[in-house]
Amino acid sequence: MIRVAGLRMLVLAAALAAAAAPIRGLAQDAPPAKTSPERPPPDKATRELPPDLLALLREKRMPKHSPIVLRVFKEEAELEVWKQDAGGRFALLKTYPICRWSGDLGPKFVEGDRQAPEGFYTVTPALMNPHSNYHLAINTGFPNSFDKANGRTGSLLMIHGDCASAGCYAMTDAQISEIYGLARDALAGRPWFQIQAFPFRLTPANLARHRNSPNLPFWTMLKVGSDHFETTRREPKVDVCERRYVFDARPRSSAATPVVFDPAGRCPPHAVDPTIAGPVSEKQRADAAETARLVARLTADGVPAAPIYTGLDGGMHESFRARFVRVVIPLSKVMPYASHLPTLPPIPWVDDDGSVARKWFGTAF
């Protein structure tokens, strides 16, 4: 039991730390508040996109209300906005550097672990929060059916402003204003869009670097969905069965009824459109061969795999490091109760500000 005096000291220390902190608090936002005539959305949520962004849409032949896909890459600390062009395919519109993400590489498991989610998520208008405490916010929709089937817990995991994160992907207020505006306009044309969140760009080089990670099977599964998107330039249809993701599934030609997926149940018989399955399989074979070649070379050269656990609380894009010095700190400082995490020696390739360096092995990749 903690003595009363000791408890008072802890409360006082927490209060002093909160008063000195440069951010308003942990990035746990309130649930989206419903707009109404009595509480209309604020101007920041309804403001037109900036002229340069509207010009970029016209240049890329992307209708204002066409669907978007948000692709998030933790290690690179980048968020990509892809938008459907006049031809019906998705193309990269703009890449935003992420100001802050917390936790480590890998999926979110339990409430309070500071992990930002990885996986495929669907955003509807109900998940847009114009009244966010963090300027504007888009709820990722975690936990999705995959997360629930695997017993993962958490809530209010957002893409928002204020550059403060406790399980979220935090942008600057100016950035989230653009991203929110693009999402708002896309939802006016179709009532949902997809978020694809990855630990890093799922290239053979990155998979070879992380060859010893216990998350590799999960990331390999995510790569299937990523390959579907990158091959077709269309967002994959996402289902879950046997506690795993299934992409672009459809009934077999002989089926008389629609395919019904139970996230925790056995996968029903299904097929994938050959025009998708063929190119995806070809890409996967080529990537697997290149990954195996890189692993063999790295092993022969004595190059160690990337650490399974960095010991740091997330990261930020290098473009923000000069503005937010010492923001990325050892995870033990924000989660002293995380005794399940291993204690590792200092990482030699950590930058002076404490953030994870992008160049793990010089310029080899």
C-alpha cells in the first residue's frame, strides 16, 4: 500500500509536471460531439481548402469530392493522402510529415500501452470530430473487427493536431486543417474512406532489416493489403476471418449466396478477382525473393537486424526535430510501470534529440 504522504507527493509531482508541460495534456480526445443548430461545426472545420491545394487537385485531375485513402508510415513518420482521380484510380496527392507518434513499431494491444494502431480502418462521418481539443480530429475507428477478434483494446485513437500523442498520430494544426478538409470533402461524395496504417514502408529492404521482429507475421499480412492497393491503385475490400485480414474476397463463381465473414470464425470459401490476384502474386514473389537476397547479404556481412524494441516513446519526422527538442524520450519515463518491456543498452544510432534515426545502417538502404 502507498502511504498517504507518499500518495500526496505523487499527486503534487504530477500536478507540477502537468503545469510545466508545453502541451495541453495526453492526446486522448473526447468522443466526437454531434453538431446541431445549437452547436454548429466551428469555422476551422468548414473552411475551404487552401488555394494551392485546390490548384493541386485540378492539376492532378482529382474531383473535389472523390474518395481518399490515408496511408500512415510510423518509422518514416509520414502520412500520405491518396485521392481518386478522374480515371477512377488513386494517386498520391500530398505527403505530410508526422509531428508525433507514440509507442513503438508494432500494433496496439491494450488500452494505455501508448501504441498507435497499425492495420486497415474505415472512417465514417460519425468519426470526424470538428470540436476536438486538439484542433481537429479524425478517429481511426480502432478497434476494428480484426482488433476485437484478437482481444485488443483501446479507444479514441486519432489523427489530430497539436503535435501531442498518446496512441495517436499527431500533426500540426495547419496540417490537420488540410487533412480534415480533404476528408470532409471526400465524405460528402461517399460516406466512408480507408486508413491504412503501417509500421514502415513494406519494402524488401525494410522487411530484411526487421527480419527478427516478432511482429513480422502481422506485418507480412498487412503487406498483402498494401500490395493490393499498390498494384491496383484501388483501396482493397477488407474482411476478417480466422482472426486475420482477407483482401478483395468475393464469392466463388459457383456460389449461390454472398460470402459472410465471421472475424473469429472459419474463413468461408471465397475467391479473388484474377485481374487482382495475378499482379499481386507476381509482386509478392518478386518482393519475397528480394527480401531473401537482402537477408542473406546482411547476415553474411554481419549486419544486425533492427532492434525489436527501441526503448523510445515513438518518434517524429526529422523536419520537426529542431522545433521540438527532446520530445521523443525513453518509454520508461512515460510508462514506468511497463515492466514487461525489456531493458536494452543505449542505441548508437539515436539522434541527439532522442528520436529514432531513419538511417539505421548508414546509407545502405
